[in-house]
Amino acid sequence: MDVQTWTFIIVGLTFALYIAIAIWARAGSTKEFYVAGGGVPPIANGMATAADWMSAASFISMAGLISFIGYDGSVFLMGWTGGYVLLALLLAPYLRKFGKFTVPDFIGDRYYSNIARTVAVACALIVSFTYVAGQMRGVGVVFSRFLEVDINVGVMIGMAIVFFYAVLGGMKGITYTQVAQYCVLIFAFMVPAIFISLAMTGHVIPQIGFGGTTADGTYLLDKLDNLHVELGFAAYTSGTKSMIDVFAITLALMVGTAGLPHVIVRFFTVPKVSDARKSAGWALIFIAILYTTAPAIAVFARTNMINTVANKKYTEMPSWVSNWEKTGLLKWEDKNGDGLVQYYNDKNTTYVTNVADGNGWKGNELTVDRDIMVLANPEIANLPAWVIALVAAGGLAAALSTAAGLLLVISTAISRDLIKMQIKPDISEKGELMAARIGAVFAVMVAGYFGINPPGFVAATVALAFGLAAASFFPAIILGIFDKRMNREGAIAGMVVGICLMLFYMMKYKLQMFGGGGAADWWFGISPEGFGTVAMVVNLVVSFVVSRLTPAPPLHVQEMVESIRVPRGAGGATGH
């Protein structure tokens, strides 16, 4: 069978599984819709958290980024992994002990203010919509290639699937769907990695193959370094980013992780505080399987791609090149009419001067979208059709699992944190559940729009969402737990200043508004992806200063903060 047939079969079976789980686990109450009834076992919650966490950015785009930028791509590995550890150890148990449904719920009660709650809702919506744009874009990329439909049609198909199980099942349906999606995505990620590692280095474990030797006895990374240098690129294992930008991006991703509302809410779905800790540990193990494999896949894909296409005749290109050309995500332009695919770094003027003279080269001819590398990897390595289709199913599982979690955050922010807690406190349980479902419908529609009109490639878009979370939520949460003197005035001022500063910087240097320039104009030499660190520090300073210049929180709030940090009650969360 061909790839498309296998894709229809495997993707169809996985979608049928997700829908069946959603029907089985449909929510019958607001507690089941918001936090799955609070009764999810730790290992299942660990899998669901891992699937929620490992989005299209992790599955599709992260290895693609590392594949193209090499050493500099390590910031995503360090930031996202370190951020999860920070969240699991520093925040999750305390937030679970507080016993609320959402991050705005925590902020509204901790800072005894509906204004603080409203600001938190606005921040949650901004972060979630920025993040979900990357997920829907990932869905469109997968569908456009493997089901041979337009990217926009692919996004709409993804919207329909997420709409079904997010609106019907709420957190309960999403949780058990994400358990299945984790199994699909990790199997899909590891199978081609194992096959290619065996073929290239003889090692069955990709992490070992990554540091192994090829058939000619050359270390794989040395071979890729040489290929890069031959084509005028910097050596793959050398870094080009400034140290301050590396630090800023890594820290922004770390603290942004600790402020992501769709990940934090997962720790409200377990029965006890001790279960929150256990599920965090399980999730870290499940996440580590993919994150330690991603650099190996990046190297395998980059090496195979260069060996396949660089300076070879276009007429002799394998079928995967033409397949991806149809999607518009890979483009070849024969600039000098010689029929060769000339792939090199035409920004390296020394290299071009030395090599191009007498050859009639007129610039690099091959443009490859970074987001295709993981998906195209099995095709480049000439693996069986069923493996290629499996990777497509894995990419969809990764994108849809995170999209569902984000959509639930958006619908909950609307139904609970705005309607129930502020606009109509006397709303019935049935009315609140209906409002949550209507909110989910609204969220799916907006997510689809951003998927069709994305602000950038998947990982870059997601990195900006982390920066927004770092700039807004992290200081309010960390100070809310560990500083009982922190008051509503400080938290509100910090969140508003932090999110506005990050949005301004994003629009200035990503959307080229307000007279934005290039990298030479970045403040302190920090990229938009790393600026969340600066905005977070400003938030912390503003919060601390304003809180010390205004009245202390009421005594009962200070006592509540003390009780959250006390170990007693680890066996169960009462919310008091």
C-alpha cells in the first residue's frame, strides 16, 4: 500500500479511538468538565500531562529547529525541560493544595480581587491563543502533505476533531484522549528514530547512535560538521547566538513553562497533593523519552537531507522532494539553469566568493521549511510507507492533544472566571456547563483562524507564548505562594506591565510595527523569543515595589498563604 492509504488507515483508526474515548468520558458536571472530577490516577495524569506538554512544537518543530540551527537549538531543549522541572518541584504541589480549578481562579482568590482575576483571564487568553496558533499550523502541515489537501482544509479538519472531544468531554474527555495520544505520538517518534539509528550507526538506541560512528568510521557529528563547512554554513556543533540571548531564551522558556495555564491545570485533576507530585514525576519520565531523542533525529535528518539533495541533479531527486514541493513547504528554483540542486549558505560571502566564481552560481536554490524535517525524515531515509504514515498520526496526536488543553483553558476562563465568578454568580450548574461548551466553540473558531493565518513557524510561535506566560503569570504565581506580603495592587501592576511590555516587543520586532528593525536593534541583544525574561524581571520588580508602597493583604489571605506552604494535609486537598 502507498503512503496515503496507510495514512488514511492509521490516522482514521487513531481519530476513531479519540472520539470513542470522548464519548465514553463525556463530562456530566462542571467539575468533570474543568478538572476531570479530580480523580485521575497519577500515571494516567503523567501521560496526559506529557501529551499536553509535548505539542506540535516538540514533535514537529523542535527537532526541525535543531536540525537547521544546530547547537543554538539546544536552548529549546534546556528551556522546556528545565521549565517542567521548575513547575513540578516549585509550583505544582502548592497550586494543587490551593484546590482551585484554574490559574485565574488562584490569582483572583489569592489577590482577593476580581480585577486581578480579569487581568489573569486576559493574560490566559493571550497566551493560549498565541500557543494554539502553532498547534493548528502543525495540524495543517501534516494534513497538507499526507492527505494531500490544502493546509487550510487540514486546519479545518483538525478543528472539527478537537471541537468534538473538547466540547463533549471537557477535561475528563481530554485527559483520557491525551493518554491515548501520548502512546501514539511517542511510538510514532521513536520507531523511525530507531530504524534510522540502526541504518546510520548500527545502534538501536538513537541517543547512543547520536554520538556513534557511521559505516566509514567517522563520528556522525564530525561528518555533519564537515558537510556544513563544505556548504558554507557554520559547523553544526558551534553556536552563533550571543550568550545573553541564549540565557534569556532558556530562562524565558523555563519560567514560561511554569506559568502555562493549560499545563498547571493538569495538577488539579488528581485526587491528592501527593498525587500531583507523583504525576509530575511520571510526566518527566514520559517527556524525557522524546526530548532526549529529538537531537538525534535532528542530526539524522540533516545529514540525510544534505547527502540526498546537495548539488545533485533535480531529475534524480527522490519522490519525497516533489511530494513536499506540492505543499509549498519545500521550493527549488533553478537560478542558473544547470539542473543541479545547489544548496549552500549564500549569506556566507567568503564561501560564495571562493566557490561560485566560474560556476555560474546565482544564490542558494533550495528553500526548506523547518517544520517538515521530522515529518519528512522517514521519507528521506526511505523507510516503509507505514512508518511514514505513523509519523503523520504522531504529529497530529501531538498537535491535537495540546490544542485541546489550550481550548479548555480558554473556555474555562470565559465560563468560570468571567461568567460564574463575576458576571452571573448565581448561574446554575447546567448553565455554567453550557457556557463552558459555548466558550469552547468560540475558542475553536478563533484557533482555526490563527492556524490558517499563523504569525510564524510552529516553534517560534510557541516560544513567544512561553515569553508571554513568563512575562505575566510566573511572577504573580511564585510571589503569590512564597511572599505573603504580596498584595493585589502589586500583582495587578506587575501582570499589566509585564504582558504589555512583551506584546510591544513582539509586535515591534516580529510584526515590524512601531518602527521595528532587525537583530541589530534588539534591546540588550535579546531576541523576541528571549524577551520574556526581561519582561518577567520588570514584572517582579514592579510587583514587589508596588506591594511595599500599598497596604498589606488582609490577615486571612496571609494565613491562607502560610497554610499552602505547610506540609500538613499532603494526603488530601481541601482548598482551605
